[in-house]
Amino acid sequence: MSKQLLIIGFVWPEPKSSAAGSRMMQLIHFFQSENYEITFASSCAKTDNAVNLEELGIKQVFIELNNSSFNVFVKDLNPDVVVFDRFMTEEQFGWRVAQECPNALRILDTEDLHSLRKGRYQAFKDKQPFSKSNLFNDIAKREIASIYRCDLSLMISEAEIEILTSEFKVPEHILVYLPFLLDNISGEHILKVPTFEKRQHFITIGNFLHEPNYNAVLYLKETIWPLIRKQLPHVEMHIYGAYASQKVNQLHKTKDGFLIKGFANDVHQVMQESKVCLAPLRFGAGLKGKLVDAMQNGTPCIMSSIAAEGMFGELEANGCIEDDPKVFAEKAVDLYQNKILWKAKQQNGFNIINSRFKAEIHQMAFSKVIQKTNDNLEQHRLSNFTGQMLQHHSMQSTKFMSKWIEEKNK
């Protein structure tokens, strides 16, 4: 009998629109390789960019918020494992899963630490250095509680595990380091990637619904790009991303070579046509999909320290890490013109993908953690009393609030 997995999605996966969508598809492929029968459920509306999961043999189910029909659904499905896509779905549905399927292994896929991103954004807006007062925000109180309530939480970045264990004292045994799960880049692929001479222009890419991406594009437009364009007057800045709003499209200036290109149907193609990727993010969290796209396609990067966080470990970056806008622009121009430097940084990128994000290594480790936790689930939960306490109190408060909303809706 096959094992049952329920994924409760915050949104339906859109791998062409966001790194979060790619990450979700990597998790789905992992669980399929482990012979799970998968049901993907979400209360969110679907867009045209969403993957048709049924084509992959995955059941798609629409679920309602604050409705006891979910209890009937989940009890009937009786999953062995439930994955919550971001802490908000665990808040909504976690108590119902715990009530109806107490023996199901509950896993939170954090995507990134939302509280860290929120805190950094607040510090940026306040023009203040990031501090503990920014980190210990209201989102953190909800997110850390969700991490404690789950049996395991998937962390995409070692930097975020360090923050959770040192600042919030979260026990390490409930955290699992699971970065992007990527295929090895072969020598054959490297030989096929366009050379320095066959590439032109700068590129950046990112979902515009994600505030750090829009802010980075604005920063490029107002501060960094004029410095680059002054030295390279015939070079263009190409900006790709899903869900470009009017305020994004207004940044398009042909005479300045600052071009909003919109949705990229094939990220590999546009990355391979470009010479250098720019990622001047000023706040954010998690691993940056744009850097992975760049490294896979042999496109060196100039990036901020926020963009680089958790990406390289002890290895040399696939470009330069710089926060000063003037130096950022200088290094971008140098990398664009210096073939020897460019090729060295390109090779760094291939090395990073192959040594830090090798799917089979991380999948094997994750599989062992799931098996070990399942085999000792009662003991695992007993060693996380804070989680049991939060589960008890959160279940009561969330349960009765949800029931009140349900009655109100009737």
C-alpha cells in the first residue's frame, strides 16, 4: 500500500513565476521518488501560470478556510505525512490535521523566514540598522510558534537555521536543512552554454509581487544603473519577472536602456543571452532563485550581501558581493568587460551548484530524517514540550475562532 502525502499549498505552484514555485515542485518530485501518493490542496485561486499537477499524477483539491468540510476530507484521506506550505497554512489547517490525523507527520516548509524578511524591511524603511527589535516582530511570534507545533520544519538556508537556534532557541532536531534540490551540471552542458563573446547586456529577474524584487529594480533604476550606463552607454538593463504592475512598467525607459521585459517564458534562454546578472536586494530572506538561475546558465552576478546570504558556504561566489552602490556599479562594469574574470566567476557558479545543491545528497538525508522521525514520533514530540504546549493552546484559540467564523458564515 502506497504512503499518502497531503500538501496544503498557500498558493498553487508556479515554477516559472517564482523560486517558491520551483522549490515546491522539487519537493513534489522528491516525494514521488519516495513512492508517495500525493494530494495537493489549496484554498487559493489558480492562475494561468500554475502547473497542472494532475498531469503529474497528483490529485488537486480545493479546500475552504474556516470550514469543517476540511476535517471530513483529511480524516477520509488519512495521510501519513502532511506538508504545510508556509506557516500561514499551518495556522489555518494545522489544528484540524492534529485533531483528525494525530499520527500524521506534520512538516512545515518555511520557504524562507517571513519574520526575518519583515524585520529587515522595517529596518530599511526606518533607515536603521537591523536589530533584535526588528527580528522579534509579531510575524516572528506566529512563525516560530508554527515551527514549534510541527514535527519538522524545512529550512532552505543555513543562515536561517543559525538565527532560529541562536536567537529564538529553537531545538535543532526539529529543523531540517533542505536547500534547492538541483541536478548536476555536466561538462557537456558547460560546453554548450554561450561564451562571453556571444552574450550582451545585464539582466535581473524576479516575481514583482515580491516586495524585495520591486525595491531592487527601483534601486537599480534610480541609483545603480545610471552609474553603469555612464561607462557603458550602449549596454542595456533587461528586467524580467511575473506580475509586472503599472508602477513596474512605468520604470521602462528605452532611451536609458532600462527595459522592463515582463514574464520570461524560458528563464534559461534569457539568462544565457545575458552577460551579467545584477541582484542589489536591500532586504529579504531565504535563498535567491535568480542567483541559482544565473549559476545554472553560466551568468556571473554582482549581488548584495542580502542576496548572497546562505548561498555559497565556504566557496567563492559566482561574482562579487557588494552593498555600496558606487562600488557595485564599478564591479558590474569590470565584470562585464573582463573576460578572464568573467570566466573564473562563471566556473565558480557551476562549482557551487554541483557541490552545495546536489539533489541526491539532500534527498537522501531528508529521507532518513523522515524515517527516523516517523519511527520515533511519540518520543520526538515528547522532546519538544514547547511545541506540545503551543499545539494545545493554539488549537483551542484557533479552533474556536474558526468555528465562530464558520457559524457566522452560515
